[in-house]
Amino acid sequence: VMQLLKDPDQGKNISATNIIQVLESIVESFQHHQIQPEIINDQHLDPVIKADRELLYSSIKNIVQNAVESVPKSGKVLVQLDAVTDDQLNIIVIDNGKGMTQDFIAERLFRPFDSTKGVTGMGVGAFQSREFFRSIGGDIQVQSEENVGTSFTLQIPVKA
């Protein structure tokens, strides 16, 4: 299973990437969707991340896509930037969707090829996203409450 997920070129295109531009292009990709994710940047952050831009984009988009797909038509998805320290950025993807049980988070959320979407989702999204963030020294934390919503905290190291 792991060989499917390991790309031999992974991480070879590392560059200084403006995270705001990445988030804006992710939000733009949902412009024809019923749910429009909204970027919240109260601290006016403009961090640059050293990472493979494509992998960074797809890893964040996976999480945003899951949030968008989990909310009702009147739902909301927020993508909030939060500077924890000078060298760590959190991007918190918050939705008011159906939420997940603690058992699901613990046992299935990050298991490759397991999906709540039946055959339509291959179920590598959350797993691959977490693997990517861990590979650059970050991680993903999840908090969820059934019928209330979910927040994914993407912890990303910021390198000067």
C-alpha cells in the first residue's frame, strides 16, 4: 500500500511558497461550488513556507474538500490562519458539517483506502495530507463533534 503513496519525485520541487496565494487558489477552485470556503486572516499574516508547492496545495485542498463535502447547503467552511509562534503557522479548516465520532477519528480517518464516501472516495486524502505535513516537520490535529462540525488544524513550520 505504501508504495502507491510514495512518489519518487516527492519533495524535489521545494521552493519558498506564499501560503496566502496557495489558499486563495484553493478557495478559487470552489467558485462554482455551492459552498464557498472563506479565508480568515485576522492577524494579517503573510508567511512563506519552504515546501513543494503542488504537494502543499493538494494536501490543504484535500482537507478543505472534505470540509466542503461534509456541510449542508447552508453550511460554512472557514480557513483560518493563526501564527502560533514565529516558526509555526496553523491553518485551521473549520466546518459546521455532520462531524465525526471519536472512534472514527482514532481508527479510520487517517487509514489509507478507508472512506466514508463509499466507492467515490479512495480515502487516501487525509492520510496523504498528514504524511505530507509530517514530512515537512508539521502535523494535523482533528477535533470533531457529531452534528456540530469539525476542525482540522494543519500545523506547518515556517522557515525564515
